[in-house]
Amino acid sequence: MTAILEHLPPDSSVVECLGLMSISFNDQWRAQALGQIERDPTVLDRLVAVCPDWEDIVETVLEANQRRPIKAGQVRGR
């Protein structure tokens, strides 16, 4: 996800982009997205309306990280 956003400008006005930013490995993008999601309770509703499987996507990312924690230093060093 972070690699996709690195080739596109992160645009927090686009709900799909905001969703990807919220689960990105880029600390700044993630913090920006999560802050906006907290300030605007409609963001998650709009994201689920566009991508009904969003909850499953987030759960899958969390489960993968629990099975094999992602080492942030290694990912960023690539």
C-alpha cells in the first residue's frame, strides 16, 4: 500500500486514498489519515460504501502482522 502511495500523491480528500493511508507503513500518512478519521466520523461509512470489504481488508492486514510481525526498519530500508 505504501509503495502505491509513493507513486501517487497522498490525497486525504479521496476516501479510498485516505483508507490506504490509514494502514500505510508511512508513519506521517497513517497519523494524518487516522486523525482525519477521528475528526470526521463519516469517513469510515464512506469508505465502506465504496469498498464494502474494507473491514475484512484491515483484519487481514492485522492478522498477517500478528502471525509474522513486520519489522518497520527492514521495510523502510528497502
